[in-house]
Amino acid sequence: MRRTGRSLIGSLVTAFALAGTLAGCSGGNNGNNGNTSAGSPAADPTAAATAKPAEVQKVNFSIVSARPGDEAFYKEQMDLFMKDNPDVKVTVIANPTEQYNNALQLSFAANEGPDLFFIEGGQPQARTVYDNHWVEPLDSYMDDDFLARFPEGAFSRTSQTRVNGEVIGIPVRDPRFDKVRPLYYNADILEQYGFSEPPKTHSEFTAMATKITQEGKGKVYGFAMMGKAPAVFGLTVSGLGSGLEGGVIGYEGNTIINLLSGQFSSKSATPVVEMLRQLNAQKIVAPGWENWDTAQMHQQFAAGRVAMFIGAAWQAEEIRKLNEGIDMGIAAAPVPDDGRKGYRDTPTIAEPRYAMSAQSEVKEAAWKVLNFLGSVEFERANYEYAKELVVMPEAMEGIEMSPDMQAIVKVMDETIRMTPAINTKNQNYDQFSKNISDAMPKPKIQEVFLKAVMENADPVPLAESYDQKANAVIDEQIKIANEGGIAFTREDMKYPDWDPMQDYIVE
């Protein structure tokens, strides 16, 4: 039976509302209506004056269930927390990634937001939860002991844990883990076709992919992509494009900015888009890739039918689950033939993940849970479970790192550098940056690039036209912001003295 949009929304609201009901719902509907529960009254009236059972504060915690084991992991961790904090009862509410932000939005709109929630969607979503007044600033809760657990700069004025100067969430992962885009390759296949190591340049990459596909005769393909979703396609562009023109950020998204000139610059990505167009037009890419999802990519690679693909760090673990013995290599993605001129960008060493709801009526109890989520013990457990690097180095001390993880760390070090964030020069940018993103010409640039690859169109004139329109959008949004009293100019988007080959660090 087909599900209508209305029934899906109704189900999402019901899911959160039901969880809230079961948990005593500690959001806007709680407070004195049952959010707290006292222990059983003493049978002996003479004991009334003696010890009174502590009231139990009920905390709803909304998480993203991106993997099959996520919900169980968080429930296990919350059981450990509650064992040491019997005055707090935590209920974990899990939603799949694709439904999570919609469900969160609906729950806050209904004044039934969870007390704690995961910020899913990077800085744009962090801005959204702040602008919508869903999030409780955490500055006043964090003392010196708490701050000392995190690396220097995790809550600095240039850290993305802050929006508009206020800390909105506790970090957990090393953000480089989410941003690294390595080349996965099957070493057995490469050796079978005469290659002893992965490609280091774009020319080597196309030559190897072409030879393997042509000699594979439909049984093995040299290269594949993970489907036609613009975000996934952007991942491939970002990986292969990280060594392109220095100073450009945002190759994976829809706001590609050259921070040396302050101009929208999708044209700088066209050498990679053109390379993908040629490979697709010559039928070098595995057939049917347009209809794949990440799970199908894993299956094809694990089965030995694809020699190379550009992916994310977390995919190594998923591939090992399908074929533990595969001779899988993980390396830096190839760079232009004339050498690296830039790096994959990251503007911060920490990102907000766990946030407290402004609607919560049990903030003291919610902070106890956040304090636990910001502990070395939790980050260590998170690393052991998810196999994703965490922001606290000491949380990983003494844990043996798999060869795959060692390779990913090596690629992170080789391919990622700290870059400026526009809001570090002028924080007023936070007040309207989302408007710029929302106003970008449609279809957005990743959709334009994807269409160029699939329809065998020259991406250069398409990018030139898009850049012209996108820069007009930026000028118009700055003008609107200025008219609304927000001080900002194009000059605030320029960092002409930045060396893109070095980390950009503000002390």
C-alpha cells in the first residue's frame, strides 16, 4: 500500500508523541504533569520524617539510527549512565537518518521536542536548530573540568560548536573522519590487470579504470559511483577534486566559494566533472551506477566486480562485514597531473552533535546526560562501537587500530587542511548564510554537474553560466541583509593572504 505524505507526517508525529507518552514526555508537555515521579510512599508513618526517595527526572533523548546497532548502543550507554545516576531516567528515541530531521521539526512544532537530541546535517542544521530556538546554549553549564577534556580550540570563537557566539552542542567525532574522501581499491584486481599500486594522478586513474573495464569484459569494472543522488555524486567530485584549484571550498555541496577571491567558483570543479563525463560516455564506469545506493556499491565492491570507487571513511567497516578477507586498499584520491594545489577543507576541529532542548523542563538532568556524553568513557565506547575517530585523542589510547583505520587516518592527514570559515571574519554571516544557500539557482550545481555526466554535456559553459547567476544571488542576499540592518560586504568573504597549502588557524 502506498503511503501518502500526510500519513507519513502523521506517523512521524505519532512516533515522537508515543515515545514521549511512554517516557512521560519531558518536553513542553511535562513539568508538573507527570514528568517527575516520586518513589513509593513509606508504609510506616513514623518513617515519613526519615529518608525520602529521590525524585526521578525523565529525559527523552532523540538519536539518529544510521546503522542497525545504533539504538542498542545508545540504550546500553544510557543504562550505564543511569546505573550511576538513579535519579535520572533516560528514554532513547531512534529515527532513521532519512526521517530524523523531519521528525525533529514536527516534534518541536508540536511543542513536544525531546530534552536532548542529535544534530544531524552539519553546520546548516546547527544554524537551523539555533535560529528556530530549539537549542539551549551550553556556555553556563560547562566548567573548567568539562572543557579540559576536549582538545584546545574545541569551543573557541572559531569553532563550529558555537553559533552566534554560543555553544550549542557537544562534539563527539573528529570532523575530519566525516570529511575524508579516500579512494577504495581492490588490490587483487589491480594486480590481476598489471598494477602494483593505486593511481596517484588523474591520468593514471583514468588509464587504470579504462584498462580494467575493457579487459574485464563485463565481469569487472575499473570504477563506479554510488548513485545519482546529488549529495552522493558530490562526494565523488569532492574526493577527486580535493587537489584542484587552491582556496576553493565546498566541492561536495552547492555553495562552492573561492575564499581568495570571494567569488562563487563551480568552474574550478569542471576538470573532475569532465573526467567523470568522459569515463561515463566511454562506458568505463560500471553500468547501472545511476540506480545504485551505497549498500549496492558495497556489495559490488565486496564481490570483486568493481576495482575502485571514491567513498567515505565509514564504508570500510561495511565492506569488511560483507567480505572480511577482501584485499582492500585505502589511499588518497588521485590529484591533477601537475600536482596538488589544494586540500579537502574543514573549518573546525569540533562540530556540535549532542544538544539540549530549549523546551526541556528538566535541564539539570539533561545536562547530567550531556556531561556523560562528553566524557572520555563515552567517547571511548563510541570509538570502539562505531570505529569512527572521536575528538578526544585520549579516548582512543590503548585501543589497537585496524589496518583500515590506520589507512584512513593517513589519508586524513594527507588530504585535509583547516580552512577559513567566513563567519570567523564576520559572524553576521551566520544570520543570512542559509538564505544564500536556499536562494541558489535551481537546479543546484551538483544537479547540473550530474546531468552533464549523465547526458554527456560539456560542464564548462554550464558552470560559467551558473557562477554568473550564483554570484548575482550572493550580491542580492548581501543587499537584502544590509537593508535589514546586517553589516556584511563581499570583502568579508575574501582571505587573500591565506595560503591554501597550509592549515588556517586563528589563535
